[in-house]
Amino acid sequence: MEIPPWLERTELLVGAECLTQLAAAKVLLVGLGGVGSYAGEFLVRAGIGNITIIDGDKVDRTNINRQMQALHSTIGMSKAELLKTRFIDINPALQVTCFEKFMEPEDMENLIRDNEYDFVIDCIDSVTPKLTLLKLARRSKSKIISSMGAGGKLDPSKIRVGDISTTKECKFAQSVRKRLKREGVRKGIIAVFSEEIQPKSALRMTDGTNYKRSFYGTISYMPALFGLTIASEVIRRLGGLKK
């Protein structure tokens, strides 16, 4: 593989073999909010060759504090389409498949079945669709990494990576673990989570639309750090880099 000029600095650090493996890799990224938008950005900047991105949401003004593609000028625009355009501008040779919708379980099952993804990346922030993706990916024996809750967190030093069975001090992870256990899934999913205790004062209840009964307040850098941690794990594992 001929290394493009824009990846010269990356090659100097990780070597041509790693970049060749990343260019050949095929990843699925579901959820393009505060975590997913940054995870996708840094996968693309590292030289991932093929990425499928999925999100049916449009940019809202409340997204501006933490999401890569959220600007006052992009309010009302498709999160997925905005990132597709951005990613191709970073790497014109990138193969991008973009779905601007919330996929039904059957559609997601067909997508995973018909494609041999090297990694499935879950950045969905609602429990029900998250469980659907995790169960399907687990059933297909795909490598999976999943983001737990970045809301209500402030301390970067508390971020951890481990099997989902090891997560703690995260209400979102607790709910996901409990429901996965009912389906017979107890481990085998890489999770990015924070051990920081979430303050009750940062929680707000909702009317239950969009699969959410509540949400935590967020700071600009924590979802991004979750996304960067995910990108790091995927890049190291796909590129054969030692920790």
C-alpha cells in the first residue's frame, strides 16, 4: 500500500503495516452524537478504509455543547450526512456507507449478517435500540465495543475500558447489563465507562419520547473523551498495536 501524504506522521509512529491493516478494515458505527461523532472522526483520521455510519437524528441546538457536527449553521441538518461529508473531506479515498435513519431490528440484523465487519461500534444513547444492536453483534460473533454513559461525568481520570461485566458507578451500564443478562449475555462486549459517581442534581426526567425516560447534563469534553477512547481501542486492535 502506498501511504498518502496526509498520513505521513501517522506512519512514522505506527508503521506502514498498521496503516495497511487499518485501510483494509471495515467498521460499523451506530450513533453519531457526542461519543460517536468523535469516535468516527478519529477512526477516519487514523486511516480506516471503510466505515458504515448510522443515525436518524438531526442536529438540535442542545447538541452544540458536545457533538462534532453540531453548529448553529447545521441545526436541522442530518447528523449522518454532515459527518459523511466531513469524513470524505478528511480522506477522499474513504468508503462510506451512510444510513440517515433509526434502523429497525430486522434491518440491523440484515446489515450485520450481510457484511463482515471487523468491528461493531455502539454509541447509541438509548437502552432499547442499544440492546438490539449488542445482541445482534454478539450473535454474529463480531468484535464489539460499546459506550456507556458519559452524562453526569466530569473527571477524565475515571474513564475505564473493560468487559461490560466489570462496569460500575454507571446507571446506564447497570440497566444495559441487567437487560442483557435476561437475554443470556453476561460478557464478551468491550465497554468504555466511567467510575465517577453521577450527581443526582444533574439528572432530568423526560416525557419518554425517543426511548429516553431521563438524561444527565453533559460537559463538552467527556463524550469526546469516550469517543477518543473507543477510537484508540479499535485502532490498536485492528492495527495490531500493543498497549
